Amino acid sequence: MDFKTAVANEILTAMRQAFSEAELPEIATVAGALEVPPDTAMGDYAFPCFKLSKALKKSPVMIADALAGAIHADFLSKAEAVKGYLNFFIDRATYAEKVLGLALNEGEAYGADNSGAGKTVVLDYSSINIAKRFHIGHLSTTMIGNSLYRLHKFFGWRAVGVNHLGDWGTQFGKMIAAYKRWGDHDTVAASGVDEMVKLYVRFNEEAKENPALNDEGRAWFKKIEDGDPEALEIFNWFKSVTLKDAERVYEMLGVTFDSYAGESFYNDKMEPVIEALREKGLLKEDAGAQIVDLTDWGMPPALILRSDGATLYMTRDLAAAKYRKDTYDFDKSLYVVAYQQDLHFRQLFKVLELMGYDWAKQCEHVAFGMVSFEGGALSTREGHVVYLDDLLHQAIDKARAIIDEKSPDLENKDEVARQVGIGAVVFFDLYNNRIKDIDFTWERALNFDGETGPYVQYTHARACSVLRKAEGVDTANPDFAALSDPFSQDVVRLIEQFPDILKSAVNRSEPSMVTRFCVDLAQAFNKFYYENKVMVDEPGTRAARLLLTRAVKQVLRQALYLIGVEAPERM
Ligand code: ARG
């Protein structure tokens, strides 16, 4: 039962009775106008009558009064007119019965509809750079992307996750030059990206004294471009070493991709795009370079070809966008990339639009703020780079120490520490509105009593434990009137809102709505648990409280899954 629609139906029926001569609004309009009052003492839904005033030629107060008199439905305990509002009070037992019934019946599918059926979304996320270590600057793109991927799938979309690798640029020529001079195979094989970074740093340092080195770097890059076998072999090896390092992090985070087509993948796919730009008369020469002039849209020009003919990040993104449309025929294409690249994506989408691709409007930049760590910036030069694998391992260790102290007898402590440590980092990252900058601190991420991953996981484990103790208890005849108290009702209301929250999270590409919901539900359940004993003697009450607990466990678990956080059953 959808209470909103049911209430809207009652309003329309009452309108037909009270204002038979007037032209009445659509049901969707009425449902859309329904508000959820901030305080439940004012009802579960409120219908503002102000907008109807003109059409019905009566004051809002009179309209509300007239409607209130015409409403009688079993599922409502009352409908009350207050200052132009019509406040609806849903019968609490019915409310609990319907909401919990629906949630438990639908099980893991509760909260989803199939609004994505037949539709495809391409998500560009994580998109790390080759020969660089995975640091916490790439945490948000990875986890926001992962969550949006899961959310879309939940709603029935076909989702295509793309890791648009940064695997193109002159720096790779330099890296090969450095490797040829000072590197050796075994060291790179053993220490992975760290060794590549060392070589690259040394190259740049020595190039200051000996600028001829740069020519060597350029020559190697040219060789990569020309497909020289030796150059390609080393380059591809660097790539696979980087990916192997990254793979470990992805595995810890539970993140997957359907494609690793990165910048170099588009080497042979840019020519047609450049040709199309030329044909449409969009390319202009500017000091030897080829650009698309965007002055009319208040943006600097989009750089397509450098004066030496080299392609750019933009050129590759144009080819990638076109390739994704051709290959996946997406209905939506999301780029989960830091807000610093805002201009780049505005330019990209504008150029696509100017090229006549109406699907440009299906592309969206899902921007997010910066992550700093314990108050320090993340810049390499400041020496503050925090590598993600280090951070995750530390998180696991710290979680382990807390668990040792709180639950010394827990079985599989290692596994739980992994789930809690990593969950804490991910949860923290997804807690705020994505556009906000965030400062990661251990204190706030791992606080078992705060608005954190561990707190929500702990609440979930508590629900599991209540249910374990009640195994075999008969729940066939619940007395839902036992859930009329405000604490139970708060829990029920949140469970009812879950589908709407998820829908908004998808529509706004905002996983933090789900993260916040987890905290709200966990807090409400803990209050309920504190105020109400579950295993009471009265079987109807006990059954109703157990059903509520079961629904909480299921919804919390699902919500955590959708933000990429695991839910251990015992903590
Ligand atoms: N590799 C880039 C970076 O680390 C992000 C790439 C984002 N995706 C894209 N299609 N431009 O900044």
C-alpha cells in the first residue's frame, strides 16, 4: 500500500463531494503536493490548500474545513484542518502492518522499482593514472562511482563501469627513458608503482642538470606512439604492474569495472572525431593549435590538437564519449570526477552538443569535493600523500584493536576487522553531500557511537543478535497496535521512506542520501530498542517487535550494500 497515493485518493474523493462543480486536479498533482510535516504531532501527511484557493474561489481555511468533513477512511485515524492545511493521521497499527508487510514481502528487492529496465548507464569512475600510486584523492571517485553503479543496477538499469585509465602522455616516454638508464626489471616487479615513481622523480631531477634527457624522453614517447615493440612492451608492462597494485585496493573495497578502456584506447579513434569537427567548421587555428572556440558560451577554447599535432585529454574524451554512445547506446553517461575538472566537462559537453549530438544532454559531470587527511593537504610536494592501501590497512588494524577490546570473544575477528575498518573509511567518504570538501580523521571515522559506518554496522549486528535469540519464535500473529508508540513509529516511517530516498539518490547522483539514511534508521532503531523490550511474554507484541527488527536488519543491510559497505552479522 502506497500511503501517499491512498491519501491523495481520499483528497480527490472528498473534493468531488465538496466541490462537485469545480475542475479538479490530477491525482499525481495532489500526491506531489503532499508534504511530510516536520513533527509527527502534526500528522503523517499534510495537504496545503493554498494553491486551490483561486480555482475553487474559497479561502484555504474554508477548503481545508470542507475537505476534512468529507474524509472517512479506515486507514486514517483522523483528518484535521489546521490553518489552511489538511493534516492526515494514519492509523498507526495499519501503517506498521502495511509498511513492514511490504518490506518483508519484497525482501532484498524492497526499495527498488524497475524504472531502469531497458535503460543503460555508463559510469566513468576511479579512472586512475598509470605509474602513480592510488592515493586518497581517488577514494571519492571510486566509492561514489561504485555506489551509483550499484544503485542503478538495483533499479534495473544495465550499468557499465568504466575505468578511464590515465595511460597516455609524454611522462610515459620519460619513465621508459629512466627505466632504460637506471632501472631493472626485478626491482620494478618487486616494488611496483613505487619504483616507477622513484625513477620518474630521478629523471626529472637529473633533467634539470642535463636537459638532453628530455629529448630522450620525448624520443621514447614517440616510439610508443609509433608502436615500437620495445617501447610498447615496457609501457604495457608498467601498465599491468600499476593495475595489479590497484587491483588489490579494488578488491579490498569490493569495487569492479566492466571496462578498463583508458586514454590510450582512443589512439586510433580520434581521427574521425577530428574530421567531424573540421567538417562542421568547428575547428579553428590558434597559434598553430586546433581549437574549438567557446567564447559565446563564456568559456575558454577547447584544445583539440597541439601545434605539434599531438592530441589532448579533451580529444580523447571526445572520442571516448562518442565510442561509449556507439558501443553501449547509453541513456545516461556519468563522469564521477573531482570538481576541479568542472570546466573541462562543461567544455566537453558543449563541444559534443555543437557537433550535433543530441545525446550530449545525457552526459553529466558528477562532481565532488576534495579529501584531506587529518587536516593536511594531499599534495605530493608537501609530502602528505596518503596512499589508499596504507590507509585501508591502518583502518583494519585500528578496527581490530577496538574489536579486541570490545568483543574479545568474537570469532573471525580478522574478517570483521576488515569489514569494519574498510567500512569506516568508505562510509566516512560518502557521508557528506558529495560537493563538500572533507577532512578525514580517524577519530570521526572510527567512532562507534558517532554517525559512522561502525555505528551502523554495530546496529545491524545488534538486530541480527536479537533475531538469533528469537530463532524459532512464532511471528505468525503479530499485534501491530503494539507498534503505536512513537519510537516504533519512527522506525516504521523511515522504512517507508527508504524507496523514495533511493530514488532521489539515483536521480541526484547523491549516495550520501543513502549514507545519512543508514544513520537515521540506526538511531531510530536504537531508540526503539532502548525503549521497548522485544522478547516480552505477550506473543502478539513480541511478534510485532520481531518483525520490525527483521525489517530493520534487511533494510540496513541493503542500504549499506548500496553504498559499498559490508554488514557483519556479529561484531
Ligand atoms: N585520470 C583522470 C584523473 O585522475 C580522471 C579521468 C576522468 N575521466 C575522464 N573521462 N576524463 O584526474
